[in-house]
Amino acid sequence: MFKDQQTVNLFPCPVWLFDIEPDSVEIINRNAMAAIEQMRPPQKEGQPIHPWQSRNDLQTLPEFEELSNVIKSTTGEVLKQRGIKDYPFQITGCWINIRTPGNDHPAHTHPNNYVSGCYYVNTPEGGNAIVFRDPKMETNIIAPPLLREDEENSRTIMVPLQSGMMAMFPSWLPHFVPPNQSNIERISIAFNIMFSSFGETIGKPLWTFDENP
């Protein structure tokens, strides 16, 4: 019927997973738990414990210096893998997320940033995954039954996690956190990265004006 066949996968969407060095994990987790104890409002007796989100500028605090250094290091690796020139970048936001038992985090993106990520302080069994959605809307319009699900045909892909890991992904990639099915709080620290002086260095047209066409 045909002489040969090949499949070319175009425009892959990466997700980067990093196992952070134990010494850094110890410092980051210790400081994160101390910050939670200080920042988190006290729970009123008899009321349910709700999910909590901290202020979003933790990267400016000295107790998060170790985490900021790790984020900058992993971001450098991401940009290197993407083949991007050595443009200055900055952490534009950083905050703690706590998902209590039974609670999830709805699907969302991180507008006006290049890459985003999450460092995982505590990921109990049953609360140790992040789910990414295929950003192409067409996959939700025509959705035939599947013989199997894999990374090439699934509309959502669940990535397992563990404490001390960091996941990074394009900020435009939709993602969500399933309900925490454990009886322990899931604790993570999210962050965003954007190029410094974006308008001066990246936002200019990629073509050059030719005075003598």
C-alpha cells in the first residue's frame, strides 16, 4: 500500500522536572514552614480549615533567598535548553499554596510571564500530582474514543510529583491540581519568570528595516 511511513511530532510542549539537592531542600522547607506559621491566619476553633495562599512577593524576603537562587538556576537551565540567548530575567511573583484535604486548584494559566513553576514542600500520597491540559481547543471539539491514552492523544496529562521537586512549564500552558485525597495538607510554592526590560529587549520586531529594498 505504501513504501514507508514516518511520524514527525511538531511543536512539542515541554515540562521540566528538577530534583533539588537535599541541602537546599532542607533550607527551603524549614524557612517555608516558618513563614507559613508566621503568615497564615490562625484557624478559628470549630470552623473548617480552608486552603490558603500567601502574599505573592516572597522572592523579596531574605528567608526565601535559597529558593530564589534555586529558581534562578533552574530557569537558566530551561532557557539554555530552549536555545534562548542570555537575556536577563527576574522572578515576578512567588507565593505559597496550601491545599487542605479534599480541596483542588482549578485550571488556570499565568499571564504576562514566560515560564512558571512550582516547588513542592509537601506532597502527600493522594495529593502528589499536577495535571496539564492540551492548549489546543480543537482537541475538545473532535474527541473520538481512544484505544489507549498517551502523551500524543490525551487531552490531559497527569505528572506525578514528590516533595523536594520543582516543576517548570510555559506560563501559557493550562494546568490544575486535582483534589487532595489525603488527610494531610499539600504545600507548594509557585513562581513566575519573565524577561527583564521585556519591551526593550524582546518586544521589538524580529525583522530589520531595509532602507534600500
